[in-house]
Amino acid sequence: MDVQVTMEVKERIATISVNRPEALNALSKDIIDKIDEMIEEIKRNKDIRVLIFYSRDNFAAGADIKVMSECNPRQAREFVFTETYNKIHDLEIPTIAAIDGYAFGGGLELALTCDFRIASKDSKMGLTELNLGIMPGAGGTVRLARIIGESRAKEMIFLSKVIDGVEAERIGLANAAVDKEELYAAALSWAERLKRKSGVSLAAAKKSIENGICITDIHSSTNTEAEIWASLFDSYDQKEGMRAFIEKRRPEFLDK
Ligand code: CO8
């Protein structure tokens, strides 16, 4: 059994954890392939409503430098994690990266695929690849700029700048910075709140926000938003949600 990465599902919340403490949870291709299988399982299991990435002590100190060091371009292309990271990005359910310790390189890039990042205050984050003579290669150059803006992304990437959780929250890289001991509980509390929403409307909002970011023409993205919005009026949850408001009670969503 592979114990370097595990997935636990509890009360409709899945938690994926890397367990490779001897390498500060550096991500090997085997670990990423296993995570890929878990993502496929999550896509099949409609009961899972939120995904958390949380690994004890260190989120991940990057992709495995020891394996990459001798790669030629073809081998590096095979090693790259992009396909799996895009699958995580595309998940319909909300995703949270709970970041403790180091989140460097491919580790931070994994966190960037998530909808939310919650960091412990003294965690350390950086896209430090330029220190190794490479650049971020698993979505970092694209996603970091989307999340914190072009100029700050360039500052972090060009200078291999490492920031802590407090600074990450200040610049919008993290949604919250909490004490280390409270990290997983804080992520769970976010997941609980997300879980109570309609899965249908949440997935629609996620899709529409993505569309708005990707399509620069505001007319096109707002029109697509309107189409997605209108399509929700075919759902049970829209009827229930509005009825509940009118009847002054909590909605009982059925995800359909
Ligand atoms: N890969 C492999 N092993 C690692 C990694 C890593 N990324 N990080 C740490 N380790 C290992 C160390 O080699 C060491 O093992 P050993 O005892 O066998 O030598 C062990 O973990 C403990 O590490 P340190 O002794 O260095 O611990 P320190 O507390 O002194 O330092 C640091 C911690 C600062 C995190 C330090 O380990 C470090 O700088 N690590 C590298 C961080 C880094 O540069 N990450 C980016 C890697 S490049 C990358 O991720 C490319 C992504 C782009 C494409 C992604 C898809 C392929």
C-alpha cells in the first residue's frame, strides 16, 4: 500500500495528505499520479462536497529536485504535473489548501490550483524555481499572477521571494492566516460552511468566475454568466432556496 499519499473522506469532506517527512513532503511523480487517481475518484463520488489538501508539518517543499536534476527536456516534460493540477483546478467542488511549513515550487503550485488557501502564520511560501535555474512549470506563472496580480507575481517569481502566512494573507495569496495548531480545524470550518451551500449553485458560480477571468471581453463573460445563471432556474435547489427565503426558513438543498 502506498502510504506516501492518503485520502480520507469524513462527512462529505475529502482530505488528501502527503506523508513523506524525510523529504519535507517533496512531490514525486508517483505521489502526483496517486493524487491524480484520487481526483478521478472524487469526480466519480458525488457525495464528496469539499476537498482539502493538508499535510502534516510541511505542505510540500516543491517537486522532487533529486529526480528532476538529471532530466532532459523530454523527461522533464513527462515529469511535469500540469495535467493533474489542471484536473484539480477544474473540479466542480470547492477546494482548500491548508498550508503549514514549507510550500515551495511545485508545492505552492498545488496550493494555487485550489479555490482557497489557509496558511499557518509562520508557514513559508515561494515559487523559488529561479534559484534552481528553472521557472515554475506547473501553472505557477499563470495562476500566481491571476491571484495576486502581475507585478507582485513577478516580484515573487523573479526574486524567488519567500513570504510567511501573515504576508500571504496581506497580499491576497492566502484567504486567512491562523495559528499552526488551528490550521486543519480552520480549513474544516471553511469546508463545513461550503458544504451547506447548494452544490449546483456553487459549481455554477465557480464556473462563471473562471469564465470571467479567462475571457477578457467583459461583454462576452457577463453574457456567459447570464446564461449560466439562467440555467440554474431549472434546478430544484433554486426553487427550494428561494422558497425557503420567502418562508423564512433554512433551505434543504438536494444538489439537483
Ligand atoms: N526535493 C527533494 N528533496 C527535498 C526537497 C525537494 N524539493 N526539499 C527538501 N528535500 C530534502 C532534502 O534534500 C533533505 O534530504 P536529505 O536529508 O536526504 O538531504 C531533506 O528534505 C530535508 O531538507 P533540508 O535538510 O534542506 O532542510 P532545511 O530545514 O535545512 O531546509 C528548505 C528546508 C529550505 C525547504 C530546503 O530543503 C529547500 O530549499 N528545499 C528546496 C525547496 C525548493 O527549491 N523547491 C522548489 C523545487 S523546484 C520545483 O518545485 C519545480 C516545480 C516546477 C514544475 C513542477 C512539476 C514537475
